[in-house]
Amino acid sequence: MGIVGIGNMGSEHCRTILAGKCPEVELTAVADLRPERCAWANEILPAGTWVFAGGSELIRSGACEAVLVAAPHFQHEEICIEALERGLDVLCEKPAAVRASQAERMSRTAVQTGRTLTFMFNQRTNCIYRALKHLLESGNLGKIKRINWIITDWYRTQRYYDSGSWRATWAGEGGGVLLNQCPHQLDLLIWLCGMPCRVTAKCQEGKWHHIEVEDDVTAFLEFPGGASGVFVASTGDLPGTNRLEIDCERGKAVCEGGEVRVRELEENEREICFTSDDPWYRGESQEYILETDGENPQHAGVINAFAAHLLRGEALIAEAEDGLRALQLSNAIHLSGWTGETLSIPVSEERFDRKLDMKIAGSHITKTGDITYETSHSGTGERLSGSGHTS
């Protein structure tokens, strides 16, 4: 494997592999535009590891069979497509890109070339979310009726946004809390509950900070089976909250504080509603903490699954289409917020791209610099920040 972009996140992937956490992966090459990161690689990585000054050089070198792309998300499409067309398999950091149209081209290229494309949705390896998915798929709680996810423990001060002229600008990042902080939660929402079919959103730009992108989002979601949902995200709440509540026909599951608390009804609420003689029925429910296997391999788990897929055809943590769907939802929330319309998902890629291009044209960015992305490290509020650079 080669790693394109060895900023904080890319270098962490280097350390994960070198620590023996990915026994079927050999790190053979890295690439970064910044001389200081190349110097770090030459000093820290094992002798014989190729160090390139750009992603294209690494991709064309023949030094690896697969690449892990940890560059800024504006560059994901170009790097991934070049790697796929050169016959390399690709594991890309989240988000897949900025626009669903880019992710669609990436996915299509993977199909056309017969190579593997997957994404670093490491929260899918968290035992909490895996157990919750198993519970929902078991049918014990019946059909989903309502989803509420408030994820506001992303608090950021103005100093955070002032630390780079590219930060929180349309030209520098392509979005705010939806694109920078929330990709994992949007992916998990789809993974656990299915893809929404309609959205009505309010995306407030610079509500809590002096920035041009959204820092407060509320989205009302509608699902094909009749369920509804509300997704709330902000970088302006202190203290913040991370609470996912899924209400079903036979009870509910609440994920908060590193555990899932379940309340199961004895009967289906839909039957109770139309058969009970009690106007104020409350009934009995069984309450318990959902058991998990305690395993939370995170990034190493995604890398290991990627290797196992390439070597033996085992299942990936996420498919290429999952990266596309997460962006389709993100883009739809943005576009609904910009237009004030209730929109069907997916939205028109051309319409979204035109609107984003207008935002970028009016962006206040003055210079480009180190582009930092963030990824949720665990389900309990811990975060890792990192930057990755490549041609």
C-alpha cells in the first residue's frame, strides 16, 4: 500500500500499519507536497519506503498495488480516478468528495476499471453502531417510525476558524459543519436507517461565527417507508449533545454516552393504537442496555477489511456507492437550505453544482494553504484532526 497525503491523518495511518495492526498490509510508499512531511517520512519510515513529492508520482511509480488517499477532499476525485485508471485499488478518506457528481464519477471509474474503491467510514466498525444495526435488522423492534439525531458536540471557537484563511469558506472547504464534521454521522444514518427520499432543511451560514459557510443545520427527512427524521448539527453549542434516538413500532433505541438503551414493547404500537380501549394507554416495556462485543478497531479495521477483500474477496466495510449516497444526502441538505425547497433525494447534480459554483465565486478566501479535515475517532466525542497534501 502507498499513502497519498501524510499529514496528521495520513501519518497516523502510517503508524497504524507500522505498529503491526494491519498484518496483511505492507507500507511501501508515501507522497506529500510539503518538504517537511517528506523529511518526516525519510526519518521515521523504514528504509526502502519510497517517498514521493506528489500523488501522481506515487501512482505512476509501480511501488504499490493499492493506495490510501488522505489528501484534502477537494482532491479526492482527481487522485482516486488516476489511481483506478492506473490499475490500483483505492481506499479513500471521507468525505468521498465535495459534490455527488464527483463521487459518481469515482464510482463509475471503479466499475469501468474493475478495481476496488472504498471509503474510510471507520465508525461502522464501532461495536455500538454494529450492535444497533443488528438490532434494527433483527426485526425485534419492528419498522422504524422516527429518527432523531442531534449531534452538536462539535463546538468550535472563532480562533479555530481564524487559524487558516481557507477555513469555513466555500472555495477552501466547499461547506461547513455538514462537510467537515458530519460525514460519519450522515453515513451512519443511511447505514442504520436507509436512504431518505425527501428533505426540507435550514442551513444557517455564519450564525454563531464570523464565517461564510453553515455552522447550524436542521434537516427534516422523509423515508420511503413512511418514517420521518430530524438531523441537527452545529459547531456553536456548548455543551453539545450527541444523541441518536430511533423510534420503532415495538419500542425504541437511544444511543448516547457510549451505550444503546433499548425499550421493547410487549405488542406492536400500530396494533395497540387501534385495539386498545384505554385512551391514555402507556403499557409495559422491557428496558435494557444493548450488549456489544466491545470491539472498536476503527481505522485499522477498515484497512484490514480492505486488504482481506483484495486478497480473499471478503466483505468491505463500505462500498463505493456508500460514499456517493452520503454526499447525495449532504448535497440535498445544502441545496434545500439554499433554496428553501422540499427536495427529492438525490437532487439534480447539475443544479447543486451550479449553486455551489456561485458560492465559490463569491467566497472570501484570500489564499490557499494547508487544508485540514476532521474525522470522528470514536462514538464518545473524541476527535482527530489532520491534513494531507498531494498533487
